[in-house]
Amino acid sequence: IKDGIIEWFDGPEWDDVAAEEFEKAAGEVEAYAKANAIWSDRTGDARAKLRAWADHYGNVVSVTLSHGVDYGFWLEVIQNGRFAIIRPTIEAESRRVTYNAIRRIRYARKMGKV
């Protein structure tokens, strides 16, 4: 697509810059989820095993957040999502993560780093 905006952000040189930002963001997303999970810990496993990581394959860069316990699914859906943390974290953090990646790409482009 050659619309001036997508073309400007498209390309492997920008993928690496975005991937670096998403790697940093993954740690921040994980910390947010652990700090804001509203359930009461019994064993501490559910909170401790929340994980976020960045993936970079092809021209796609993403952050994934998941539970590391078998009952994580139930924390997300029980009582109409009362104990959910995945969706609230995505809603709280996705805009910031995307903005920071775009900001880093703009800076790299301005400075001629890629």
C-alpha cells in the first residue's frame, strides 16, 4: 500500500527498531499485569507465572501476555471477568506501547540510524 503513511513505516529497517521497543514493553506489560491483578493470592503462582514476551517474525512485531497456570483461563472468565487481568492490561497498555514504538521509529528515521 503506497499511501504515504503505511509506506513510511513499512520496511525491515523499521521492524528492528519496533522490535527493540516491544522487547522493552514486554517487561513493562508483565509488571503492570502482576501489579494490577485483583485476585487474592493463595499460592502466588498465578501472579508469579504471568508472562509477557515480544515476538518478531517476518514483518510482524507483537507482545503476548499469558497465564502460566492451568486455571488462568478461569481467572479471566469467572464471574463475568471480575478477576481478569489480560484484557484490562491490553486496554491499559496497548496505546502506550504502540505510541512508543512509533516514536522510536520516527526518532531513528530523523537521526538516520536505520
